[in-house]
Amino acid sequence: MCLGVPGRVEDVWEADGTRMATVDFGGVRKEVCLAYVPQVGVGDYTIVHVGFALTKLDEASALETLELFKSVGLLEEEFGPTESLSP
């Protein structure tokens, strides 16, 4: 299954003219393209689908969604075993 998963932006940089980020999905960190969300920065939460950030999200909604995904096993299905969800 391929979900739009909320994650917290930890680092932002530019690669070949494209804004990229390291995003933490409840303990799993992935590189993500920020081309569609220029307003997203370090510390923000965003919904990510297939490596692209799609929208900015408030922290409470992001953490609630991550917890829900984790409780029904969707995070493990997407990423494998995960760590704590604290930011």
C-alpha cells in the first residue's frame, strides 16, 4: 500500500535546483522532494506520498495520524519497524 504519510522536516537543502529535505516519519528518516511546498521548512510537518511533500500539516494532526497509522500497523507496512513518535 502507498500512503500519504505525515512527517517532520529535519533538514532542508538544494540538489540540482530542487528543494529537498530529510523527513522523520515517527523514527524512519527519508529524503523527500519539497518542490510542491515551498513554504515548508525545518520543524514543519508535511504529508508525503511517493517521495514528494504535498501539503503542510499542523503538528497535532500529524502526530495523531502517525499514532493511528502505527496502531493499525500501516507504518510498519510502509517502513518496517519504527521508533517512538515523539518529535
